[in-house]
Amino acid sequence: MIDFIRQRFANKSIVLLGFGKEGQSSYALLRQAFPEKQLAIADLSDAIGGNPLISHDVHLELITGQDYLNRLSGYDMIFRSPGIPVWKLISTDNDSTTTPINHLLISRDRITSQTELFLQCFSKQVIGITGTKGKSTTSSLIYHIMKTAGIDALLAGNIGNPVFHFIDLIKPDTKIIFELSSHQLEFISVAPHISVLLNLFEEHLDAYPGYEAYQLAKVNITRYQRESDYLIFNLDDELVEGHMNKYQALRKCYPFSVEKEPQPGGFIRDGWICFSDGSSVVPVWKIHQDRFLRGEHNLKNLLAAVIVAMINGIAPEMIEDGIATFKGLEHRMEYVGEFRKIHFYNDSIATIPEACMEAVKAIPNVDTLIAGGFDRGIGYAKLAEFLSMSAVRNLILLGAAGKRIGEHLEQKNLSGKKLFYISRFDDFRDIAFLETRPGYACLLSPAAASYDEFKNFEERGKRFRELVKA
């Protein structure tokens, strides 16, 4: 990889766009390849100069402040981090390669990313997983099954581990489970050997010119696959199926479904998750009612993971062991504990309505729901309809998103239900303890982002745990 970086950028001036976790790992690798090359970092925050990773680098220029995006014209290559919206830099129109930003033109071929370069070097070893929801659970489950089976595997990407951190650990037979966000998939030109597309729902609309642009970014996970590559996708998701119809004839395709029996693919028959290679059906895992991964959405995550494992030659009994010993993720329908005879669940990772609805269906006896937060403009009418017909009695609604959820709910028949509007997250606690019936559950499943009060959903989930345990 170091040699590849040297050859690719030897005579190029480079600016790193964004200096979060991935930007820092990209900087470290570039500096390893070019110890004395002049580099630049462009970031909104002026505080990056105090980062000990770069504070003593005399061959570095910092570009910070509100106009940092408009000061990139002097560089041959822009090394972009996820979260910097590409559509603000270049056109997403296939017939155009540039777009003006305050009179600045950025051509597409001047933008690259850690994901793009990594795939150029290691795509044959990569199992890429994307989707609006479930990608962290599915990626972690696949990794756990592989480790249980004794396979050399790495878990990296959007789950919090930049892939450049693992360069020195990769051997020719290492399997790289790569969780991929829409931001990482934008404008890649190389795809994983095995690609998994779980679902498509409205999210990140604040970072895209429209919902279709977000969908197309996700679809990039298969756009550049070859005939020898594998595509695993959710047949029950109409949006996913519609997009995948364009690519199925060009890949080895293994759709999965809880409603149908695709051949080849993964499906449920007689209480078993089954795998078909097109000629024979293998029962792989008996579905347990008390399984750790609850809900229909997790059955789909399990189906995707089973297909990946079977394609990689893992025996069904090893897959069963992996599923049985997998304990899930923090902040995803995580049981916090029983306090004052109330059961508390942390589902802070649920940042869209569909995830919230799945949690309410999967967790028994939800009496109180905490929802809302930062409003990104996604639709809440369907969630309000679901909640109005649910057994949830108390709805604690937070922030701008909570207010909009409440506006939809107030138009429904809310007999026996109470709405509580709060402006501070911490204010949920007194209401939850006062209103939730003993023996029932209080669930944090916001259906909204956390950026109004917290850095991310993890910070929100940790605060929830602290407050209910205090």
C-alpha cells in the first residue's frame, strides 16, 4: 500500500479535506509514505492545529475556518474524508464534471478518498456492507462468525475503525469486513468482491441534494462489481430490488427474503434460516424465539450474514456457533437494566423512523418511548400512525424533531396516551420514572439524529445509561 501511495502521489500536491478519525489515519499513512512532502489539511475547525499528531509538522499547511472549502484550487489531489458532502464540491450530474462554488471549480478526477484507494489495493479481499440501518450489526456479526470459524478477519470502516489503521495486518488470505456509509461510497470506481445492500430508507437528507442522490451513493457498492463478484441484497425492500434489477445479470446474485424463497439466496423455511446455491437448500440456523438479535429487521441481518458465511465456505455448525455467541452492539436495543421496577432499553442508534418502529415491535411491553432530537427533514407521518396504534402510553418528545413527531400525533386518536414535550434530553428522566408502569419498559429510540445536544448517537446513549442508573 505504501508503494502504491508513493507511485500515485509522488508528483502531486495534496490537501486532506477533513481531519476526523479517517482524516488522521490518512495523514499518518501519507506522512509514512512522504516524510518531508509538503501537505495541507483543510477543516472547518481551527482547533485541529493543537492535535499532537500534527503539532510539530513543519511541512504542513492548515486551512481552517468558514471558507475552508473555497481554498482548494491550488492542489492537485483532494483527499476527502466522509461527511464532507461531495455534491458541494462537484456536480453529481453524469454529463458534467465540475460545478462552481463561489467561483471555484473542482474537477472530479482531483478528488479521492481512503475508501477508494483501499479498494484499489484490496477489493478482492473485501466484504462490503451498506444500508441505511443494520450495517453495523451485520458487519459485526459476519466478523464474529468468521473469527469463531478460525478465519483471519478484520472489521473496519464506518464502524469506527479506519481501514488505513490495519494496513500492516493484512495478509493475502485476510478477509476484510468493511462497513461502508453512503459518504464513503460516493464516487468510488472500484467495488468490493462481496457486496451486501441491506435496505434503503430516508436519512442524511441534510448531506445530499435529494433522496435519490443518497440512494445512488449506496448503490455504488455494486455498480463497479465484475462477473466474478457477489451481490447480496434485500429482496423485500422495493427500493433495493428496483435498483438491483439493473445489476443482477452481471453478478453472482444471492438475494435474501423473509417473505419469499429466492433461488439462489437466503430465506426462512419451517423456522430455519436456509441457504440455497440454486441447486440445493441447506438449513443453517434454527430461529430461536429468545434470540439475542430480536425483530424482523434482525432476521434480515442474520440472513445476509449467513449467505456471506456460506459463500466463504464456513460450515453450518460453525455459523450456528457464531450466531449463538454474538452479543450485539452497544446502543442498539441494548438492555440497560431494571430500575425502580422499570426496564430501560437504549436504542440511541435508531436515527430513522423505521428503526424506532422495529424496536417498539421487538421489545416487550414498551410503556414509554423517548423520541426526537435534531431535525433533518425526514418524514414522520408513518411513525406517528404506527405509534398512535401501538400500546405505548407515554411519548416523551425531544427537540425540533420531537415537536414535528408530536404535530403528526396530535392529529390522531390518542385515547389513553400522553405527550410530553421537552427541550433538554436530561429532562426525560423524571417523566419516565413517574409515568412508566412497574414491570413495563422505557425505550430510548429517537428516530432522529443527536446533533442538537450531542456529538453523536453514542454520546446520547451513554448519557441515557448514566441518567437511568444514577
